[in-house]
Amino acid sequence: MFEIGKRYQFNMVSYDPTGPGGTQTFNAIISEVHLPLIKIQKMDGPEIINTQSSYFISAELSKYQ
């Protein structure tokens, strides 16, 4: 499903405690896969995403490799 070292486009639910939420889209490189958890590298550092959580919408291979 996910390939280490590849860039993916993620679509996530965005939560704002002061107002309505929305969706967030960003590109990140996969560095580790231990499903349902994946570790990604973003510009502001690493992050772990649970692909079975309610805030995860989708991820697809990015056209920007």
C-alpha cells in the first residue's frame, strides 16, 4: 500500500478549537510503515499518522516525486 521513500499527497481532517474545521492537504515522504501507523517526513519535521483514525481521509502517490 505505502512505499518507503515515496512522496504521497495526504488529505486529513483539520481541527480548529476556535472555529469550524475543514480539510488539510499536504505532501510528505514515507519513512516507516508499521500499519496502521506510518511515519512521514514533512518540512517541519517527522510525524506519525494512524491510517485507521477518523482524521485520516486518504493518501495517494504524489505527482511530485
